[in-house]
Amino acid sequence: MARTSPRVDLLGPVRMSVDARPVALGSGLRLAAFVVLASGEGRAVTRRELVNALWGARPPATADGSVYTYVAGLRRALAAAGAPDLLVSDRDGYRLAIPPEALDLTAFTRLSAEAAALVAGGDDRKGIETYARALHLSRGEPLSGVPGPFAESRREQLGAALLATQEAHAAARLEHGAHAEVAAELASLIDLFPLRESLRELRMRALHRAGRHVEALALFSDTREILRRELGAEPSGSLRRLHQRILTDDGPGTAVRKPAAPESQHGPAAVRRPAAPRFVGRTDVLDLLRHHLAELRHGRGGSVWLEGDPGIGKSEVVAVALHEPDRRDHHVAWATADELTSRFPLQVMLDCLGIHPETAETERALLAQNLWEPEPAGYGFATQDPTYAPSRRLREHIEALCAERPLVLVLDDLHWADAVTLRLVERLLPASGEMPLLLVTTARSGWKGTGMSAVHDRVAATGGTVVRLGPLSAGEADELTGHLVGARQGPILRRLTTRAEGNPLYITELVRGLMRTQSIEIVDGMATVEPRQAGLAPRTLQSALDRASRTVSEHSRDMLRWLAVLGDDVPVQRLFEVLMPAGRNELQDSIEESVSAGLLVDAGDRLRFRHPLLREVVYEEIARSFRGVMHAQAARALAVTGAPGVSVAEHLVGEDTDMDDWAVEWLSANAPHLGDTAPEVTAQLIERALLECRMDRATRETLRMILVRLLFRLARLPESSIRQVLATAVDPVHLAELNLLLAAVQLRAGRPEAGVETLNRTRSGPLVPQVWDTRRRLLMRHLERAVDASRFRVPRAEGSPGTPAADPVAVVHRLTASWYSNTAARNHPAALENVRDAIELIRAHPEADGPQADLHELLVHSLHYVDRFPEAAEVIERCHADKDRTDPALMWIPEALHHFWTGAWDADLAALESVRRPSDATSLGVMAEVGPSANLIGHGLAAYICQLRGDRPAVARHLDTLRPIPIEGAVEREACSFFLRAEAFELEHEGDPAAAFAKLGETSLDPEFAPLQTPYKWFPYLLRLAQEMADQDKVDRVMEAARREARRTVGSRGAQMALYRCQALALREPGLAVRAAAHYREVGRRLERAEALAEAAGLFAAGDRPDEARTAVTESVRLYRSFGAHWWAEDLKARLTNLRAVTYRPVS
């Protein structure tokens, strides 16, 4: 007879198979008889034992006959399965002839004992694996559905054995460091066995070790209440000792053999959203995120944009992907934006990186304290945007984090982020491809705004991934519901969950609500809902969340309202500070109740709502009038405790909050510093205070002055506002500052003549500091230059330095106008004569030394145009030496340009950095007052230098400063040349030569765009771009412009050399480029010599003339290296090597 292989499973619904074929055991008492026989493990079971097992002490009269019938039926079932001899009858009764190893119960008992021995011996890892194998044998309730007293007793025994094994498995994993996972799994066991203290103690320990102290304390309170109510007993001694240990925070009590990797002292905030305990679907998005994480471990960053409807699971899918036990190979920083933080620049980024003054980590605390300080020496350019410096510092901090370890930066609910944060994210996106930074953003569908559009488009443009997260499929929704209820869905429950249309949050809240009201009943493994209860189920996600928020006591609901007012992620200490009158113990009870109800998440010393939508629901239910009262009370309480000004202001700025005397007093004291941190909010608060509140004249004037300065920095200051303040101001210093601001605003508006008139009416007095007179003189100089720039076409005026009757000041003015006219006409010798005559006239007539006296900058420009660089250097040196007659600070632009063309780039950057933002509180900075032209030149030059040096972070800093500046007026057009060249470089670097040509070519090829500029310096670059695109029309346009400039330029060979270089590229004739290089060497234009030699080397190499190519490129590389442009030198060598015609020798 063939040998059979039986298998019997009792740890769940009872089943048997023979040679993998199922046996139809039947149901009811026949199945109960089989369980008794199988439990005998090969021992004979008497008929009397079977009767007692099936019916107990009072069997029916027909019991013996029924037993015979049940055994006969089992024999027929076994025979049908091919095993008729497995059920044997003998004189002692009936015996199921199966070996012990055929029972799952035998394997479970053996594996559990092995696992306990392994853990006791210190082999936790193998013990945990063995426990898992034992528990894997369980398929639900043991002997599920089997009737009879024996089955009931046996079911209880087996359940206790399973529970003990689950506890032992959890304890072993807890000692191995899996705190969060163990805490989540024990929660469901406690629901099933609420009176089992050992489970509650184990979960308290897990929560404590995971840093979730408030939840651990809430669990103890819940345990104590249940034990008193149900058993009339107190918690055990070990449970009370653990509770006391958590209260004193005296460590977890037991050493953890495998702790999580500690964050570096430079690390950002940890992940703030835990992975969802139940998560289904989204495998494609999870695979995408895990792929990015794998790339990040190899130093390759990237970006992911996730958007979808509220509750669709954007945050959860990111949390699941990031929820790895071992995060030692990368930082993770996570923050969620909300409506309150949206009013404060960079607040969500500061939360994400954990940058707060109260943080324990010294470096981040110091950064928080200095974040909003004006630019120190070394960054030189004053900027009207007060958010530039903190944005730059945050970028550098992120770069430092990435240099230490790869960084995952998660910005959740980006649609609430402020405009400055959005700009910073946009600037970080290109960098994510160049350093180990994975930038993950989530946003709700239907987002609006140019800032969001810019980030969205930038993600796609920089190679990132844009994902639109849709609903769960029907199968995934069923799986999620099954996880929640622990059974299959019945038809009514499925109809209810279908309302959610695949929204996982809606499904979760709907099912939880039904379970809270005990509306779900499990019948034969199926979750059923009574039709009457189904009609009461919430019909929208919002109503489901609203019901969830109403499951706690009224006192706890009041605490939740305050928490919603305070924000999304609130320090526990802040909540106590605002609500201290409520009593500490009472407030602690409310926190514990809300955490236990699943409304709040305890994140160590902070509290947050389980989902941002839950906070929105609680906040919206507060009456608008009462919201304002709560915000005002919160502001006062925080101010008393010394909270940061931003924390106070975010409660005053709400439209529902009334301004009162206290708010005015606080604003007067804090507005100057707050204006640096949050200029928009500060301006809004001051405007409301001036409109709504009564105050004395001095306070009103002080607040008006602060407001004027803020609006000026934000480029939102109309002349009418300044004139209104001027009409009532009495302080002499305020009056001087207001007149300067009015003139600067008029300059910005393209009305420099009005600005000159304003300053002419302004006179210093004994009460006005000397600094204001100096700044008035500087601003007058820029105003008159703007006037002259707008009139450069006027013919040379009559009257000369040799005419005694002429007014010297008038003659200087006419000579300056002639300089502009001749420079625009490219008659550089005549322009040089004009400026020299003006300077000589001033020397002969000291009384002419007015606003027009400082003409040395124009002189240096003319000397550059006629290639007399040594003379230009002497003029710059004389200005530094003769400080009584010339102001060296006013020479920083010509000095920077001089160093740029001669290749002295270190000195160049030093000259650019010599312009400082004034340190006095009333000062706005030279660059801010004279408009954006100086910034365009300074930052444009610096960006181009940093591009050739390969300093990508510095390039981004400089260009980010300039991009918001509109290039509209004549002064800005004359100043933007280097900025546009740097922008074109960026576009070419990104592989878009057409966009690069458009950026620089549309202005450089237009002779009317900036008549004072020499656009021919960019023509060889533009022609090369046109050749790369194989666009002959563009080549022809560049050649025509080069010829036009060469024809019209007098007294300078610069345009002719540019034409030679263009012809060399167009005709493939390197000799013309060499000729231009020789001229540049003769006159001292070292940068253009390096460019011309590089062009010649490429042409020589392409023409199969390797020796000449080698000579040219060697000299070009030497020059670039002498400028500090090592990156560009190596890039040049690499590009020419690709022509396969040049072998390079080492260059010293």
C-alpha cells in the first residue's frame, strides 16, 4: 500500500489534507469529534471520552449512536481522500494514526521552545526569526467554529499559548530595537485582551523607548482606570515602577542591544510623520522613492513632486518608503507647512531642519540666532531683499549636511509654504542633481500661485519626477478595510466604504467611527453592519473627521481647539504656557485622552494632530470671533514667557485678531527686529495698528518710519506714502531719511530729475548725523548719472574749461553730458577728452566740487574702452590715495571691471566685497538706495567669475539675488550685461543653447538696448552658440552686428578684435583668433586673450593641426589657471580632447 502524507491544522479553522488533497471533515459535532481524535496525537480515544468531549456531563440518550455515526462519516471522508486506514478501531476505542509531526500544534510547541532557548542564550536575532516561524503557523482563532466543551477548553489553552508566544516575540524584538513596530502591534493585542497587564507594560516600555512619552503615560492612565473599573484592583508593582521611571525620564530601564543609529550633532530634525501601521497599494510610487534612496546612498540626489487630493495618502507613502530601521547612511528632515507658518518667511524650512534658538544642538541654535543678521563682511553687496541672507545661510547649512551624509528633505503640504521658502526650494532643485540631496515635496491637487508653478516646473526641468497620486483600486480599498476590521467585508460595509472612492483616510475614519460605536459585528469571519447603523455613517471625509474629534470629553475638546490655534506641530511646553490656568494635571489628562483616542500624535516634546485635515476641522469649528480672542490670548501668553517674536506675531496677524494697546506697545518694541525676520507680516501689523489704534504722536511717527523702511526694502513704497509721513514728521533724523528715501523711490520710478530736486531741497542740520550728508552726496551722484544717461544724445554744449565767463559747475555738467553722448556714439577719444577736461576744471575751480565732481569712474571706463589699462590702474590707485578729494568706495565698480578683464579675480572679488551694508539701525544700505544697477553689475560679475571657477553654490547665490530685479529703465539696461551673460552660461550648462542665445543675444545684438555698453565682447560666444545649433540665420545676425560695431567704433580696436574672432569661427580660420590674442596680450586684456587662444586651439584641432592646437591650449589653460578658473581650464581641456586631435602635456 502506498504511503500517505497527512497534515492536520488546528491553529485556526480546522483542516486536514492527505498528500496535499483536502479531506472533507464536515462540520459541527463531527468536526468536534475529529478534533478530539487529532488532539490524542496517535493515542486511542474511548467512546466515553468522545461523549464527554462533545456533550459534557449531560449527554443526550442517543450520544453513543451519534458517536458511531460521526466516526463512520470521518472514515468515509478519509477513504475518499485515499487514506481509509488512518482512522483505526480497536478494543480501547478509536485512534487517528498520524505521526506527531503531522500536527501544526506539535511544530508550534517545538519552535516556541527553541526560540525561548535562543533568546535566553543571547542569540536574539535567531530567536526572533524562530518565534516568527512559530507564529506564522497560526491562521486565526484556534479551532475556529468548532463546538463542544472540549473544543472550547482547548481553544482557550491554545489561545493562551499563542498569546504568550506573541508576547515573548514582542519582548525579544523590543530588546533588539524595534520600538515603534512593537508599539503598533501591541495596540491591537491590547484591544483584544484589555485586562492583560503584561501586554500594557510591554507597550508602555516600547512607547517610552520610542520617545513617545505622552502616549506611554496615557496608556498607564487608561490601564489604571480599566483595572479599577473591571477588577477593583491597582496596577502591578512593575507597571507602577515603569510609570515612575517614565515620569522622571530615567532611561528605558533595560539596555537595548541594537539601538537606532544616533543622529549627527549637525543633523536636521528627525522624520516627524511615522510610517502608517497599515498601508496598501502604491507599489509604483514606493518603488520610485526606494530607487531614489538607493541612488542617494551612492551620492546621487534627485527630486520628487507628489500631489493628490486631501487624505489620498501622499504623506503616508513617503513615510512608508522612508521608514527603515537603519538610517545611518542618510539624514532625514521632515516638516509640514500650514496656514499659520505660510505668513512667515522660511518658517517651514526652519522647522524641517530643526533650526530654532531653543534647540539643544549648539550649531543649529547659533544659526537660528544669527539667521536674520545682515550680510557680514565678505558678501559685500547690500540687497533690498532681507530674506536673501537667511536663504543663503540655509542653503549653506543644507550643503554642509549633504557633505556629512546624504540628506532626504521632505516638505509636506507645500501649497501652504511661504513665497521665500518656495524660492529656496526652486533654487535647491538644480543642486539636488549635483550633491546627495533627495528633495521630496507633497501638495494638494488644485494648488495655485506662481511660486508653486515655478517649483513644479523646476522639478520637471531638472530631471525630477512629478507624480499624481490617484485613489486606491477597489481591491486595495477592500484590503485596507480588511486590515482595519480584521475580517472580510460584508455587502453593507463594502457599500459604505465605496463612498470613499478609494480615499484611504476616508476609509480609515469611516471604519474607525463604525468600530467606536460598535456598529460592526464579525459573523463567520465576515464584518457585517446593521442597515440602521449604516444610515448613520458619515457621508464625507470632513464629517468623518468631525465625528472623530468629538469622541473625547469636552475639556479635551477645548484643549484640542487651543492646539489647533497654536499650529500644526506644537511644543508641549508652549501648550502649558498658554493654558496654565487650566491646571497642569488636568491638561495632562486631556493630552493623554486625546492621544489614546488617536486624535493626537506624541512626538517626544511636541504634539501634533494625527492628520493635518483633523486640525483644519477642529480649527474651523471655532467661531471666527472667538478665534481672534484665542489668538490674542496666545500672543500675550507667549510674549510673557519670552517666546520668539515670530511666535507672537503669527497670532496677532490673523484677520480675526483685534489690535489693542498691548499689541501696539509690543509692536513698537519688537518691530525693528521682527521686520528683518518677517517683513511682510511686520508691515501688515503696523498698517493695522496705525489704522485701528490710538497712540501718542511719537509712537505713531516711530511706527510709520519702521513701516516706510520695510516697504522700501520690499520695493512697495509709493511716493504718496513718504509724503504723508513727511507732512507729520518732526524728528530731524527722520526728515533727512525720508527725503533720501523719496529721492531713491523717484530714481527707481525712472524720474531721476525729480530725485535731484528732492535732494536739492534737503539740507543737513546740526542734529542730523554726518552719515546722512555722505549718503545724500552719494545718492545725488547716482541721480545725476541717471539724468545724464537719459540725455546722452544731446550735442556737446557751448562753453569750455578755457572760457572764464562760464559757470564751472554748468560746464562740468555739459562735459559730462558730452561724455555720455560720445561714448554712445563709440567716439571714445572724444569721450576721454570730455572727462579729462571736466576733471581739470574741477581742480582749477574747487568751488565746482559738487555732485558732478566725482568723474573718475567715467575716466576709468574711457581708458578701458581705448585699451589703456595701465593708466586706468593708476587712476584707481590715485583715488585710493587721495581720499580727501575722491571717495574710494565709489570706485568699486570700475575697479571690479578692471580686475575682471586683467584676470586679477581674487582682487576683483575683494573689490566687490568692499561695499558694506551700514550698521546703524536707520540705514538701508548704499545698494538699496541707488537702485538695482549696482547689484546687477556686482552680482553679475561675481556670478560669471564663480561659473568659470566651478563654484556652483556661489553662482546660485549671486543669480538668485538678481533674478527678481526687473530690467526696465535705462540704468538697469546699461548694468545688466554680465548678469545676462551669466544666465546664458547657466542655460548652456543645462543643455539649452537656443535659450542661452535668446537670453544674451536679444539684448546684445540690439544697438538701442544699452547704447553705452560694448556688446561686441559677447559676439564670439553668441556665434559659437549659433554654430552649435547649426542656425545660419543667427550666425548671419551675429556677423552683421560685429561688422557694424567695428565700423562705428573710433579710437578702440576692441570691436575689430571681436570681429576677427567671429570671422575665425565662421571661416574656420584660426589665424584670425591668434591675431586677436596677440592684440589682447599687447594691451593687457588677459581674459579675452585666454578666450581667443581657446577658440584658436579648437580650430587648430579641428583642422588637424595638433602642434599648434597644443601650443594655443597650453597658453589658454595657463591663463585660466592664473585667474583661479581651474574648473574652466579642465573643462576646456576635456572639450578639446573630444576632438581627438590633441595630446596634452602637463602645464605648470
